[in-house]
Amino acid sequence: MRGDLRHGGVSVAAETGRRPSLGAILITRDEADNIGECLASLSFCDEIIVVDSGSSDGTVEIARTFGATVYVTFDWPGFGPQKQRALGYATTDWVLSVDADERIPEALRGEILSAIGRNNHAGFSINRLSYFLGAPLRHGGWYPDRILRLARRDKARFSDSIVHERLEIDGSAGSLDAPMIHYSYPGVDDVLRKMRAYALASAAQRRRDGVRGGVGIAIGRSTYAFLKAYVLKAGFLDGRRGFVAATFRAHETFWRYVAAGWETGR
């Protein structure tokens, strides 16, 4: 792993003609089943930073065997602030934000290295292909799924959102074509667990922002979420997985709005 290549505010890579340095940043908790394959796909990076929030399943030890620099915290400020912590530990010219259930295939590696070599944008979006119950979803709003994930470190920051955080940049954004693979929902238990987690986190975010919820709103929003995913976004073309995925969206939406308004008695 390469150290900090910046000197006096100017990239040493730019002065010497070398490729700009690239680091990957991840946040984890109990990701022992995912972290090894994820970090193996990041072997082309000069630095890997992992910020772990109290794993008890060997995640930290596995990450260190892959050469990652690991920082352990025991509080949970939310996804945005935690990823900002990881960004703060990075030392490379460019940073690639990755989740433990994501993989960077060889074709995307080449695009990433080419993009940072050109250095014509402050950041780049990556198209994510998600697998749901064992197969990729290409409809229903799941694909294409462009997310800003690659950025110059000195131009990047994360939003302070508790969930559905965003990587933000000062400057223009380009886009890469090769997809990043996302294995977020391998089984039904994963779908149910993440549905609950996302709904509660989103509800907390809405309460923090003063956005109202309630049962009536929940019914309307969840019905629309299903119709949008399954009909308007052609989720039916993904067969039974498309139906289950649309139902997942609807249920997560329903409980998000119920939880957002329940404490206020709506």
C-alpha cells in the first residue's frame, strides 16, 4: 500500500508523471461473509481504509489479512457521518467508496484507473448491478443504478444523512460504463433484515428533518412504490424476483412512513 503522495498541496503524481494514487474506503459491521471477496476485488488500490463499528464476527481480522488499515469505533452516527470518518482517514489522491457487499470486476478496474489518469473530472459515477435472491435485477428501477463513488479526495465529502447518504464533490462528474456488482440480498432473511433496518433508519431521518408520516401516507406511498417498480419501471420483466423486489420496496416504504409518524400519534 502506498502512503500519502501529496506535498505542499500539489499531487506528487502530477509532478512526476506517475499515476495518481487510489484508495478504497469502506464502513463495516459484522461483514465476515462479504469482506474477503470485496477486498480481493480492491487489490488494485494503493490503500484500503476500513472503519468498523464494533464487529464481533471476525470482520476486522479478515480485513487486516488483506492489508487494510482498520479503525474501530463503537458509536453509530449514521451512514453519512461514518463514511465521512473513513474519508478523513484516507491519504490518497483519489478515493473509491465501496460497500462490503459490492465487487469491482476487472473491466471496471481498468475504467477506474484510466479515469483517474485522465483527471478531467472531480468524480465519476459507477453503474451498479444488484443481485436479488440469486439473480441480477435489470428492471423495476434497480438498473441502471448510477451512484457517485469515485472522487478526488480533496474535492469529496459525504452528506450527513443517517441513511441513503451521498458522496458529494466540488466540480464536474463523469461516468463509467462497466458495472459494479452488488450482492446485497442473497436470501429472504437478508431481504427482511435490511427492509426493517432501512425503514427504521429512513424514519429517523424523516423525523430529524421534520417530515411527517403516518398510516394514511404510508398506504398511499407504499401502493405507489409497488406500482412504480412493478408496472411503470417494468419490474414484471424480472419474473418472480421482480414481483418480490417490488413488494420489498412497498413494504419498506410502508413501515418507513408509519414509523416516521407513529411517535407523534398520527
